Amino acid sequence: MNIWMVHHYANTPDTFGDARHFSHARELIRRGHTVAIVACSFHHLNHEQLKGVSSEHWEAKVHDGVNFIWIPAQSYRNGAFRRVLNMFEFSLRAIRRDWAVGLERPDLILGSTPHPFAALAGERLAAHCKVPFVLEVRDAWPYILTEVGGYSRFHPFVQLVDRTMRFLYRRASAIVMLSKHSAPLLASYGADPRKILWIPHGVDLEMSPQPRPAPDDGIFTVSYIGAHNRWNSLDAVLDAARMLQESGTHNVLIRFVGNGECKPSLVARARNEGIRNVRFEDSVPRNLLHEVLHESDAFVINNSEDGASRNWMSFSKLYAYLAAGRPVVFGSCTENDPVRDSGCGLSVAANDPQALAEGIRFMAGRTPLELARYGELGRAHIESEYSISVLVDRFEKMAFEIAGQSQSVDAKKGMPVPA
């Protein structure tokens, strides 16, 4: 099967950010499929053009066997207006199809929604090629604009986004949902529940080797590794650090690894309030993430107690934490809770600094054997439920069904192939 994936913010593992589509594509290619990822050459996290890629013309490159089509678009650093221009330019250039000259006609096209217009480009391409369209809902638009961004539902841009998403829901042959608990939310915006398939964030075990012991340095290091944005609710984690310091818990260090709009204010808070048991570090590329993960004794992650967290939020970083074989303290308000399901740590009240502090203090008091057992449970849960091979099984089965192809097994390779 020939599959095109249109995802504006798709990454290779040697850059910052999520490499979900790369990992899925690589696994599909190993199973005998052909995959091309259509993405923007301007990186939305570090606000730079990718090295070795033209900023003027589209360019095809192969990364570890995966075909990427890099399409340039408006650069930006700050400001919503220029970012929206970047969205529109990428989507229009993707629809134009000059980059597709010479490519074999696809059997299926996936369009992802870091914003709706990239997914719309995928739908338009599928309509032109007369093949099924799969909508991947990463961010629940326009819900995040009203619930998280505070915009009125009558705002013209919100109305445009709403109409675009409703159109995509109608046109999609299947809808891939990353958050298990989001089906009612998507249905309220027009998605047919019968089309929805849950394929969550997962872990590429090739980039997540077996855990190694944490450094024996007398410090219990608890890490948050990921974006520093409003919906990650890191002020509550910083409050928990302050409470631990004030209570005389001196052997705990909380690391904040990553970047984002809230990082400057968090750094300023820690300095102004004299919170000394924290450390702030920059983001690391996905293929080096396991090195940072294994420097930790435990991890912390926190939901806000709000509608966005309950109805939509899905943390890709949470699965990486479990794969690293360390206990997790999770401030949770979601139905889907891998920490609770696997028994790999503590699920406490969301956005409650006291509960987070008590959970961290509890973990800091466990023996190495007890901590290792938590980690083993988390790693086993990832391997059985959230590995890329398990998730691609779901996608591949769906793809064959909507493309009208049957599936058989190559007896020599043990892999599914079109019959």
C-alpha cells in the first residue's frame, strides 16, 4: 500500500519534538508499504529552517529510509498572525501538488491536525487522487481556541476553524484519535463515532532502549521533560518544589527539561522566590531523549483541572516516561491513565501542588528495589500496549479496510501484505 501523511510539524528524530509519524512510517515501510511524509521545512519549535533543506523550494529527502517532502512556508518567531500565515502557506503549497510529480499515486492519504488547514490539504489531495482520506485529530479544534485560548466561539477565525473541522469529519473515511477520552468531544463537533479509532501516542522502542540504573549520587532527581506551555501546568510543579524545600526535604532535585512560552516566567519565579531545588535545561533531540530520561530517578507530570485536560489532553511524554523504567507521579484528571493502569507510580489530584509534593516525597523514600519494580511495571505496559508495532497494527488494519484491500500474511516474513 502507498500512503501519504500530511503533517505540518512532522519531525525527524534528530530534531526537537514528536517523531510519531517518522516511527509509524518506518514500521510501515518494514512491512512492505511505501510512505511519504509531507511536512514544513520551517521548524515550529526552534523557529529555524531545517539544516540542509531549501527555504525557497520544496525538497525531497530520505531520513533513515523514510521519505520526507519538505515544503517551505513563512517564518515566524512570535505573534499569532505570522504563525497563521505559515499555516496557510504550507497548506496551499501542499495542495498545489507540484512536489508530487513523479510520485506513485497513493492508496490512502492521512491529514493531521496540529492545525485544521494541514489536514484540509490532505483531504484535498485525497479528493484529487480519488483515494480514502484519514483524519488524525491531534489537537481538538476549535475547542482548544475557546477552552484554552479564551476566544469567543463567534470569533471569525474560530468560526472558520469550526467549519473546516466539520467538513473534514464528514469527508474522512476514518478518524484517528490520540486521546482515548475525546470521542464525545469530537462527536459534539460533528464526528461520526463509528469512524473513530483510538491510536494513542506511543513509544518507538528502538529509540527507547532498556532502562539502565539511575546515577547513585545521593540526590533523588525528579524530571519533567517536555514543552513548557500553559496546558502543562508547571507552576503547580514549581509550587511542589517550593513545598519540599520548605519542609526540609533536601535530597530532591526537580529538573525542568524543555522550552516553551512559560519557561521564562518559571525561571523568574524560581529565582525571585528562592526555590533552589530546581534546575532548568534546554530541549534535546528525540534520538537523545533516552540519555536524559535515564539520568532521572522518577518523573512528574501534571494536568490542569479543566475541561481541556478532562476531554482532550494526551501527553506523548508520559509514554516516554514509562518506557524509561522509572516511577511516575501523575497529577491526573483523565479517564485514560497509564500510570494507574500499569501501577508504575502514583496518580494524584490534578494541579494540586501539595499532592504532587507528597507523591514525590513518597517516591524519594522508596528503596532502590521498590523503585525498580515501579519501573518494570511501566516498561512492560508500554511494550504490550503502546509500542509503535502495536499501534501500527491498528493503523494497518484500518488502512486495508477503508482502502478496500484484503490482508494476508507473508509466510516467509511473517508480515501483513495486500492479498
